[in-house]
Amino acid sequence: MSETRSNSTPSAHEPLSENVVFHIHGVTKTYQMGEVQVKALRGIDLDLYRGELTVLLGASGSGKSTLLNILGGLDTPTDGHVIYADQDLTHASESELTEYRRYHVGFVFQFYNLIPSLTARENVAVVTEIAKNPMTPEEALNIVGLGERLDHFPAQLSGGEQQRVAIARAIAKNPDVLLCDEPTGALDSKTGIMVLEALQQVNQKLGTTTAIITHNAGIAQMANRVIHITDGKISEIMTNDTRLAPHQLSW
């Protein structure tokens, strides 16, 4: 690994370069828990680039999920700016954030959130029916290696297969960005590797900017860049000179 931190970042109001998808500048997040203020993020400065696969690595409570939720328009910062493709999400209205989430972002969470009464194909179709330029459910499920499981219900699928259906659902609307929150957290290592292979396939085949948050340091070796988050701050940014395939990772 080699360090790739840059000290020259554009201000919140400068147009982003063509290669920058997200520009995060001075982002803080404070939660009020009764009489106590909890500082989840303490001044985050970061750019995420088009087509890269980034791992955000940190212990539980480090702030990585909070940052991912802000990037996805599920939460807003207390201070600072998040610019997505020259749109300042920090000052976006609820309807603008809804449109942003619907058309630009795919989410994959630790728990699959599939609808039990729908088949794999139908679970994916729930998203494609509201997207502007979707792929077919069959296309999305083929990308994650489930082309032969289209008509199976979640109860008929393994945990890894259910997570791959969730990935297919997330990518079927052709999002610009795929945000993954502990996507292997509920899986054993063998099954988790299959899920990571699906995410890598999406990133390489579709060019989708992909961010994976995890506390599992082994996953970091498959990323273009690794963002270490400690106590709400970025402690280190590293580039992998040599990336490993998921099946080469040590857990």
C-alpha cells in the first residue's frame, strides 16, 4: 500500500473535476442523546472518484456508517458540505434528496430486507418499476450469478444468495453510486467472498462507483483505496498498488 492523501481539495463551491463523484468538505455530525452530545463525525475531508472501489475501514462506532448515510442522502451533516456531481446535498430539500436516492444511489445493507412473498425476480422488479433507465431483473440477477434462481423465494435461498439478490436489486436501476454497509457482516467467510465477488463484478462491469464500509481489515485489499476512520476522523488514506481478488483475501 502507498499513501495517497492530497492537501489540495476544491472548495465547496468550485465545480468538481470530471473524475470526482463526491466532494466532502469539513463534514461534522453531532447527535443529541438526552443531555449528552455525541460527535459521530469530526471534520471529514474526502473526495471519491468515478468508477473506483473504496473501502471505508473502522471499528464499530468510528463514524463510518454515519458518513455512508450522509453520502446516500439518508442523513444530513451538522456542518460542512457534501457535493455530488455539482449538487450540494447539504442544502437539498427532502424532495431533492428523495430523487437523488431514487435515481442515483443503490444501497446494500448487512441485512437483506427482501420481501418474503416475492421471488428473486419480483424483489428486483420492485426497484426497476420506479427507475428511469433500469436494466431488467434478469440482467441484474445474471450479473450477480443468480440467473438460474429467478423464481426462488427468499426462504429457498441461502444467506449469500439473498445478499446477492439485494445487490441485484440495488444495481438494477443503473445507479451511479453503490453504497454498501457491512454487506458481509452476517455471512461466513466462504459466503462473504461470493458476495464480494458480486460487488467486484458490478464495479468492473458497470463502472459503478462503489463504497464498502466494514470493520473487517481483510476486505481492504480488494479496494482501489482504503479510508481508515477513527473516532469520527479520517486517520489514513491508502492506495492498494496491488489489489487482491476476493478469493485471495485472508479473513
